[in-house]
Amino acid sequence: MSQKIVFNFDESLEYQRRAINAVVDLFKGQDRELGDVIYRGATRHIKSFVEKDPVRNRLDIGPSIILNNMRKVQNNNMLFPSNAFDTGYNFTVEMETGTGKTYVYLRSILELYEAYNFMKFIIVVPTVAIRKGVEKSIEMLKEHIKTLYHGLDISKHAFVYDSDNIGKLTDFVEARDLRIAIMNIQSFNKDTNKIRKEDETGRVLWDLIKYVNPIVIIDEPQRLEGSGRKKSASLSAIEELNPLFILRYSATHKKLYNQIYKLDSYEAYKQDLVKKIEVKTIYSNISKDYNYIRYVEFTKDLKAKIEIFYSEPGGSVRFKTFNVLKNASLFELSGGLPQYKNMVVLEDPHKINGLKIGLGDDVLVLKEGENNYNVDELDLIRIQIRLTIQKHLEKQLKILEKGYKIKVISLFFIDAVKNFRDSEAADGRGLYAKIFDEEYAKIILDPRYNEVFRKYPELFIEYKNVQKVREGYFARDKKNNETEVDGFDWSKDEIEMNKKAQEDIERGIQLILDKKDELISFDEPLAFIFSHSALREGWDNPNVFQLCTLKKGSSEIAKKQEIGRGLRLPVDIHGNRCFDEDVNVLTVIANDYYDHFAQALQNDFSSEAGFKKEEVTYDIVYRTLEEAGMPKEFIVAETVEAFKAELTEAKIINPKNNELTKNAADILYYEFKNPTLKTFEIKIKERFIDNMQNKGSHRIEIKNGDEEAVVNGYHSFVTESEFQKLWIELKNRIVKRTMYQVKIDNEQFIKECIDDLNEKLSYKALKREFEVATGKGDYDEFRKFKFDDPAKVSLALGDEDIEITKSDFEITNYLMHHTMLPRKALFRIISGLKNKKFLQKQAVLDEVMKAILDKLTEFKAKNIDYEVIDGYLFEESSIFSVEEIERSMVDNKRAYKTNAPYKNVLHKYIRVDSDGEYEFAKSLDEDPEVLLFTKLKKGGIVIDTPYGNYSPDWAIIHKVDDATAKLYFIVETKCDKEKKDLTQVEDAKINCAKKHFAKVSEDITFDWVNGYNKFKELVKKDILRRNQILKN
């Protein structure tokens, strides 16, 4: 039996923590439970009268407090703060597919339980596939959650409801402890549902569930909203539950009610939280000797845009497009490729009549969108399968060679079971299975692809057994036989299918999930999987690296929803996630042109993410103000709202959707009224125009897998003795590790904490807020007294007399638990507060705790010192490792090609993050006074600081006037920034790095520069300093 891999989870991922905190912080002010979670029972947060009475969730804070909390949460998460609730306590969390949405909402449930003693939660799912995924997540997270929440076993508190276990809902209602019900929407969205009917005792469970005010989590709410304007029956049913509040989680929301967190496709890609996407097409199979030509489109200036092979000077042969007219020579355009000799455009192009090209005595006529590479339908399928197998084996070898024990999986989505398994065929194989077996048998004999089996035979013992390396997973009928999905349509959601189809899909997905943990083990030879597209939501396996959709008679583009199946970051055989961006690439094998496929997929990503080029988003405003030089402490919700108000006043945006109503440049003709904005007016206008113009470039990068890889590596001269000598000198100066220690003046720290907190608390004013409910009581037909649903009104009264419920000892203990500071120091801080009574309010207590932690970090950074750890060095291979370079990086100036004749740099290509860095690399390369330079790999040198880890950018050796003297620099580039533009954290990390390098080597200079001129100034200062030392 194959080994089951136990997944390891990281509880400290910042983006997940922010999503969890976004929910928890909504209810600041609700009294927290300070006791251990295992001693929970009925407390003041639960309303209950006698044993077996329903136990309710309850809020002690009113709408104005929650609204204020929500505005702070939105501002912290780069969202425009709301001025009112949109449809009540509905809160939206947007998280890109593959970033841990289910993990986040399960953790959020437990945090709400631990913080506020909320106990009753219902997770509502639209489909069986999603429900099965939630069940699997709970199973996989069980041990992880125990370590985080005092041994709590989530599996004992969560259950899946169906009409056969209705008794579990009775327990859900009456339990005085955490309960999580997982429910399909179909189980309660109709009047005929069992849950809505009387049981044998005359009780209606539906009414009891409504009474307990469950907290509802909706997984993929857009699939419950329907397509019309009228509210769907599903959403109405959820509102009938009388939830305390609703949390909505999805990557593709239709409606954003009270959005509190956003991690969209672009941000997930930018932060490397999901795999990158590469597209390899059937056209990559064309021989580079073939006279390939495609008529891409008829352009607006009446030319023909064509694609042909092109030979770069001194480079490789690649696809390239040209706009042509009559008499254009394809031979000349191609860079002299012989297959295009005598090929000429005969006439000016025509949109209807097409493009005529002469091939000697023959004439080729192409319509718009056509090419001269003709392949029949079955050959297209064969090419896709062949490319998938080839890419699979290349990827597997590459990953193992990099030192990762990660098993690669390839996934084929097909349109019919019979194409893989055919009961009418003698050997039971369908057409696609036969093609796969034929191609696989050839490829594993090809030395270009079988190297992985020769180098790692212990991992692929059964690689020759095709029956074991590929398998099909399909829907199952009640007798557990594979079956076609009744009424399947590629465009339909599972929720739209009939009941039988849904049940068949459920059984198929269960098989997939049962196998999930084993599939990523090398003990399991299965690596190529065929599955029906109806089961696509079951395939969230992190080790899917190739995805191929096979559909006869169709070239329909795979949607983001399908591709999302392979976006999760991969896991090794020890259950650890891999964060290497060179490894984390999903290859889609497409029956299409790269540009067409990439554009369609790009549009799908943008559409699902709600991307609008003309929308002025919060991050645009924030970045505009920040880049204009406004200090960070000024960029608060009020300033952002003021800028938005100015744009509205100038009629530049429509306040309803924040979209431009005129050109962004029209802001130049408007004068700001807000005094804070007026101070930075000129720069704000410049940055706003640039940011809106550049917004269209914020697109998901989709790599072109048809392009030949750019070969990066060390220059040949690095082995020469003179260069080796320089390199060793540099290495010896930077590889030492350090640890930091701090000496804090306790008395000064306590004094500053007291002073700062007294100033902060002097502006505090607390209000009482009550929610008044008016309802009628009466006896029902069963002689039970009941209240009608009450009408609710909020009232705010004046300053309150704060009831003292927490002792100084309890407050000190709470602060000690969260700050890890000594009790005595905290007690002195509390005793020095003038408005100590405000600490009785949880929201204020949390603010105080955060302020103390911020002050502690500030003191650490100011009083830090570093010490070299003897015998501990950074890995040379990590610092100077060769980075993979994509062709698009070179084309878009995100990789600089160094000049070998200068003999001053390690690598042939250097990755850069900005135009400024590109120019910096170019200047270093062309500077005859630079003896050696290299871009340091991120994470190669890691300096520990109180504000988190820090890695510098460049290592440089610069010569002095005489031939033998050298200067050694480690440089951080902050291109186009001034000192005043650095954030407090950036400034503190730079100061820490200066102290680190001062201890590591006496003759290294570390500093930050905003361009090459600034670096040369740094060099001059160092030369003067050196000369001064020599004189003395």
C-alpha cells in the first residue's frame, strides 16, 4: 500500500493571518474570554434558561462599534472604508483559488470561538464537491489545529448534516460548546426539506436553529445568488436562519457586501502564493525548418499582422510577428531562414479576401486567423498528449535535480468516459488511453526524456508499467460503476445538474479525495490522471504541474476555474510546501495559439476578479499618496476618503463605482481644497496620472512555453584565476552569520510607554450603545409561549460609568500573555496610566497591548547590536545561485543581459525588479572601475531584525585610483526614492544591516542608494575616508 503523506501547515503565513484578523477584529469591544478554551461552558455570552434549552450566540456590541471596526479593517487591508453596512452584517472575504480559503475560514471560526465564545457555526456549501473538500480539509487539519488551540479536536465538533442524521442538529442547538454544521444549501432551501417539518415531538428544528443565531460561513456564495435581480431562494433561506452575521468566502464573488479582505489573482501571483502559469501549445511541435506562417489579424492601419519563425542575431529561432504590406519578403523578415526563400506578400492584405503569399510558382491564400500548418483532429489530440508526457518528465527531472523530493502529477480533463475506458473495445481501452500508451512507450525510450528514470531509479521502480502510471477517475453510479455524467454541459455548474448527476459526481470525487494523500508519494507510481471535467473541483491536488483539456471537435479555451485546479503550491514527500518560484509553474497544454489562449485566459482572470482598468481602487490612491512623499502616518482612512471626495468634486470619478468619467490627466486642471492634499498637490497629480496609465499592466503574467528557454549560467571567465581571487575575497567578507541582541533601558522604556499611552488615552471617550428589540408574545397552537421576530433599533447614550470587572492582576496577565514582558514592568506601566479605567474595555486593552509591542520593537531596533556566530555561514550556493530567466523578462527589461567581454560579473543574465534596477545593473556592467558585481539571490543572505528578515540586493567590488586597492560594497537599491520617502520599517532594517555588516567585515560598506549617481557618491566618500585613514 502507498504511503499517505501528512501535510504540514504553516500557521504564521502573513496573508492568511491578515484574512483571519479581518474577521476577528470586526468585533473588537466584545468582551474576550481570557480563560483556557477547554474549560468553556455556558457563560454570559450565551443565553440559556434550563438544560436542553437552545444555546444562542450573542453580540454585546452595537452597529456603530462594528461599523467603526469594519472601517479600520478595510483601511488596513487597502479597501475603501464603508460609511454604512451593505445589507446588514454580511462580510466578504476575497481569496484567490489555491491560497488556503478553507484553512482561513476554519481558523477564523476557532479564533472567534476562542476570543468571544461564539459557539454555533454553519458552513453552507453549494455543491457536493465543495462539501467533500471541506470534510477532507478538516481531516487533514485535525492535528495541526490541536497544536494551535489547546488540543481541541475539530473533528469532534464538526459534522456533515443530511436528512438521515437530523439528531445531530438537535445537539447543535442544545450544546454548550463549539459546534460546526456543514450543510449543502439543498438541504434547507425548500419548504419541503425535512429540517423544516415537525418531528415526532412537535418541534420544528428549523425554528430552533433560527433561535440560536448561528454564524453562517458561505463557501462560494456567487453560486447561490442566481442570475436574476430577484434574490435567490438559497440566499433567502440563509437569511431566514437569522444569523448573527454572515461571512462570504470566494475568489470570484458576484457581489461584494461589506468587503473586509482582498487577495485577488494579481496579488497572489505577485506574492508567489500560487503557481505561475505557462502555456505550451500544439504549435511548439512545428519543426523550426518548416515555412510556418499565420495570418494573425487585419490591423487598423490596413496591414496584415503575420507570425513566422525568426532567427535572432546570435540567438535562437523563435516565433515573431510583423505587420506587412505588398512585396514584403518573408526571407528578410525571418532573419534569412532558408525555408522562407522566395516567399513574398503578393498583394496588400484584405480583411475579406485574405492574404496572398507567393511560394515560387505557387500561391498561398490565408484568411484572418488561419495558418499553413494543417493537422487533423486526432493528430491534435496526440500532440497534446505527447507534449504533456514530455513536459511531465522534463519537470520531474528538473525538480529532483534542484534537490526537492516532489512528485509531479499531470491531469487530463476529458469529455467522455468512453474516450478513456471503452467497454466495447477488446482490451477495454478508449481512444485517448490507446494514444497515451503509444506515446508513453516511445517517450520513455527517448534519451532526451528518460534521464529521470536513469538518475533516480529508486523513485520510479514501475515506470515501464503503463497500467500503473496512468488511471482514470470518473463519476460512479449507485452500483459503483463508472458512468457518463447525465446531461453534462461544460458551461454548467454542478448545482445546475439533476440530482442523479450530482450523486454520481459525489461518488467519483470521494474516490479522488481518498487517494489525495497517497498520490504525492513516490511509492504510488500513478502520475498521469484522466478525469471527467464534471469532477474538476475534486482535483485540488497541489502537485498537479501539467493540465491538458482534451475535447474532440472543440478548441474552447480552458477557463480560470479549470486551471485553478493546479495553482496550489506543491508539497514534497515530507508534507512541506515548496516556495521556489522556479519550480512552482503550472503548464497548460493548449490546442490553440499562445497569444490567443493567453489573452482569453487573461480576460477570464480579469473578469472573475472584477478588474476594471478605469476603476480608481484604494491601492491606487494609497500608492499615489505614498509615492507623492506623504508621510505614512498621514495616509489614513480620512485622507484617502478626502482624496476620493476631491476626485468626485472634480467630476473625475463616478462615486457609485469609482470609475473614471474623464481622462485622469484632467486632475491637472483642478485645485485641491483639503489642506493635507494641497501640501503635496503637484506630486499627487503626477503620481495619480502615472498610476492610472500603468494600471493596465497589472496583469497575470502567462509564460509562453513555446519559446526556447533563455540559458543562464556563470560566464566562462569565472574560472580564471584573477576573477576567482576577486570572488573569494568577496565571499569571505559576506558569508558570516550573525545574531542580534538588545540592551534596553528598562526605566526609559516604561516611562515612554506610560507617556505615549497617557496621550493616546486622553482622547478616548466611551459611549453606551443599546439595541432595543420590540416584539409581541403569544401562545401557539401547541400552547407554547413564543415571541414574534422583534423589530430592532439602536440607541447611543452619553459617556458611560465604566463597570470595573477586570482587576489589575487580570489585565497584567492578559498583557503579559500577548507581549511576553515581565509582570512587574507591565504592572508599573498600568499603574502609571491616568485613565486606567478604559482598560476595562476590550478594544482599548487590545490597543494598549499593540502600542506596547510597537514601542518594544522600536526600542529593540534603536538599541540593537550584532554578534558573529562562529562556524555558521550562509550557503554559498544560495547566495550566488543561477536564476532562471524567462524570454519575457528579457523582452520587458526584467532581466539584464551582461556583457562577457567586460569580465566583471558572475552570471550571463541578472533578474531585476524595476526599470531603475535594470539601469543600475547596466551602469555597473559598463563601469570600468567596477571589478566585480552580482545581484544577491533573495533569501541567500538573511539578516534577522526586530522588524523581520532582511536581504540586501547587490555585492560590488570597486577599484580605487591605484591598481591594487579595492572597496567592497553591499548595496540596497530603492530606485527614485529620497530619504524622507523611506518607511520607518525600511529605515530600521537598513540601520540593522549596517550594524550586521560592520561586525561581519571591517572593510565592507553597506548603504542604500536611489540610483547609480548616488552609488558613485558613496564610492567617493569611501575613498576619502580611506585616504584619511592612510594619512593618519
